[in-house]
Amino acid sequence: MSIRISESEAAAFFRERDRFLIFTHNSADADTVGSARALVLALRKLGKQADAFNREGVPARLSFLRPEEVFLPELPPLEGRTLVSVDVASPRLLSEPESAFVFALSIDHHMVNSMQCERLCLRDDFPAAGELVFLLLKELGVAFEREPDIAEALYAAISSDSGGFRYASTRPDTMRCAASLMEAGIDFARINRLLFECKTPVEVAIEKLGYERLELLFGGRFALLAVTQEDLEKAGATAQDCEGLNQIPRQIAGVQASAVIRPKDGEIKVSLRSNEDVDVASLAATFGGGGHFHAAGFSVRGGTVADVRRTLLEQVEGVLL
Ligand SMILES: [Mn+2]
């Protein structure tokens, strides 16, 4: 059992210790990477030893966050290191043997957090872990207007997970937080372009195939896109090239919820999205997954894409309006 702590208690926790290793989740996005980068840079400024780690590595599209400056290529000896996770909801989202680590602190914004941790600093009303890290670093005395590297990392984190400040999770305080980060003179337009308006040719190829596979079901209320290993090979794509697929089915007018089903690391990964009042977090939970009200997911070991599609569709009608 972990104890829940506030941002200021988390700041005190960082002040009391000297050597940190910050873990991010797999299929790393700008929220987990930007939050980890901001934490590492800020802790180093405070004279502490801090590094980040993710065995899977950081995808090339996030190279503008300069992961090589903060991520270690290999897991270092853990002796004397304080382990912290950021934006990681479950140990299954780490490339580590399950239950390998007990984290001293988990910083998160997911509704359900099943990390093995001594302390949990969680705000499930925040659109991004980056907003929580912002508050925490503010408590630690970071002057963002004079720290463009930290400001840039947190801006990318928050903009990414809030869909460019468009999702319902965006709060007035999120905008105030972004405004403070902009005071550092960061090139926020470039960050947003790299996050939302930039695709590799391979990503475009797999999206093109995705459009061909798109299905509209339940009277147009549910959209589904399932791609197979063969499709990935045809497009020359890896699992990391498929993140953009999630945007395709959800944007069709009249669609209340959507799913993208695809192979990843020997499992079948299902990403669920919804608009308005449909709760996909509880739909994911029926399959042992989790996430947010409007964005959730789960993975299935064994079986085929077609099997997973069938099992999912049996549960879908119950959540539609
Ligand atoms: Mn996040």
C-alpha cells in the first residue's frame, strides 16, 4: 500500500534525497519523456544526481526533446538510487520483469494507478503528468522563465497529453501553467508542429492502410481500425510508427467511441478513444486495462487481431449511448 502525498510533500521528498533514477512508460510519449527530462534537469540544477531510464528507448519523433542528455542507455546499478516513475500507471507499462521494482515515488495523472510504490503523487484531474511536475518544480523553487530547457520539456508534455490544449481535461490552470512556460521564450509553435503536424513517410504509409481497414459499426456510433502484422510489414512500419492511427476512427462525425487494434511486442494492443459521455476507461478495465475516461487501452497476450476484435465488439454496445 502506498501513501498519497501532495506536490509540496513530493518536493520535500526530492529535497531530502540525492540520487535519482526516473522511469518513463513504454511507447513513450511527450508527456512521460518531457516530464522525466524536466525532473532530471531540475534535480541536476539542485546539485543532485539524476537520470532517466526506459529500456525500450525514446521514439525518434521525440528526438527534439534531446533524450540522450537525460536517458541512460542501460539500467545502472540501483544501489543508493531513489526510484521514481512518472506518468506510468501500471508495472505492465515498463519493460521490466513484473514486480521487479518498488518505486519510492510514483508521479501520475491516471485514474487507476497500480504501481508498486511507497508514495503516490497523483492528480487524475490533470491532463498531463507534466502539469503535476510543473507544480512540484515550482515548490522546489525552479524559476521557469530563466530555464528554457525545463520549460520546453514541460510545455511539450502538457501540450501533447492535452491534445494541444483542446481536450476536455484541459483546465484554466493548465493554460496558466502553459503561459508561465511561454515566459521562458520557448519556441512553442515549433513544439506543437513537431507534436501534431509532422509525420514520417512510414507513418503516412501505415495511416493510408489504416483508412482502408476502417469499419463503422453499431449504426455509425463505433469506429474500429484493426491492422495485422502483415499490414505493418506491407507498410514497412514498426509498432512505434502506429501512434497516429488512434486519431483516424475517432474523428468521424457521429462516432461516440473508437478502437485501434494492432500487434505490438508479441501482444495485441487495443487503444480506445471516446467523445463526450462514453467512458472507455471502464471498457478497458473489463479487459484488465486502464487509462482515462476518454482515452484508455489494454493488451492481450496470445490470440489474433481477429479474435481480439470479436471479443471487444461483444462488450462495446453496452458502453455506447
Ligand atoms: Mn500522460
